[in-house]
Amino acid sequence: MFSAQNKTSDTVWTDLLNESVHTSDDIDIGDIDAVSKDFVVVKRGFINIHYYYIPMKYVEGWDGNVLWLNVKENRVKAKFERDIIPDPYRFYIKDFPYYATSVYPVVTMLPSRYTRPIYQKSSTTMYICPLCKEELDDESKVSKHIESAH
């Protein structure tokens, strides 16, 4: 939910088009296709396309990588799925800037839920085949190993 007390940044809704959307149960339900002051429209699929018209009150916030919802996937599918392509006069859609964007709520910033692991390089670096976990002492040997063994 959006409020004045939440930490914000210079991110605006139109910058989030085509970004990934996850539900509260960490399911990727698609990418942001359109936005309005009341809805985020999420598009899922390329051939069998699903549109989810999610009210802004269900948006938890943006963590720099993902737009998070505070609703589970089964509820999104049950309550918000529609077979309607967003109208560019009622929603802001990339390449169709007909909709006025001055009325959007503030994008709430969240701390990232993903932390990249820290790898430390040692003086005796071993290269490991990601398929069979065999340890090799040279990167070129990994390439040869993959060609011959996999």
C-alpha cells in the first residue's frame, strides 16, 4: 500500500513498464504492461496471453528488480484476470503516451529480497564443472571437459 511515510525514490510508474511482478507467495505472474492511477496491468505469456488488472491497493512496492504484490497468485488469477487488452486512452502503455501520468501514486521502495552471494577468490582457484561438479585447475580444462564429457 502507498503512503507518505514510506521510503520513496525518483522511480515513476512509467519506468516500471515491462518489469517483473511477483505475488506475496513469490510467484512471477508476468510483466507490467500498462498502468493507470488505479491499476497495474500485468501481462503473462506470449501466445496464450493473460491480463491481470490489479488494483493499486494490492501493490506492496518496488525493490529495484521486482514489483511486489501483497496478494497470493491464486487470488490474482481468480479475481483480477480479464481478457481485455488495456485501452491506451485509459492506461499508460509504452509507445502509446495518450494517458496523463501526473496523477499516479508514489512508487514505494522496498529493500531487495535477493542478495547476491559473495564469492572470494583464493590463490588456488579451482574451476568446477556446473554439470557434474568435477574440479579442474584451469578454465580451459573446464571447456575441454564439457566438450568431452557432456
